Amino acid sequence: MRQIVIALAFWIITGRAAYPSANVQFLPAFVALEKGFYKREDLDAELISVRKAVTAVQALIGNQIDFIFSVGC
């Protein structure tokens, strides 16, 4: 079940995912990348650091990335 949830949650990731800051809130994404969870589900994920969330949204709109990791206030 957990594998299905992970696969569905990151289904739209075909390559690049952006995160707005180096923060502990995004640690699970890096752990999953290092442990090979994405590859095990046939996902080729790349995590890209951007300066701020606005930049990530602009990259998403411009089709330069596929997914944004963001945390609301």
C-alpha cells in the first residue's frame, strides 16, 4: 500500500522537482532519493534548489520543472 501511495504521489515527476530552500521539511524527499525509493518505483527524480517559492512557480509554469515541494504558512 505504501508503495502505491508513493507512486501516485509522485506520478507527475518525470524528471525535476524544485524546493524553495534547504530546510528540514524537505528532508523526506532527499532521504527517498538517496535510498532509491524513486528509482524503485521507476521514477527518475532530480531535486533542484531555487531561491524562493515564486521562482519555483515560475519554473513550473514555464515547464522547466515538473513538481514543486512547498510548505504553506
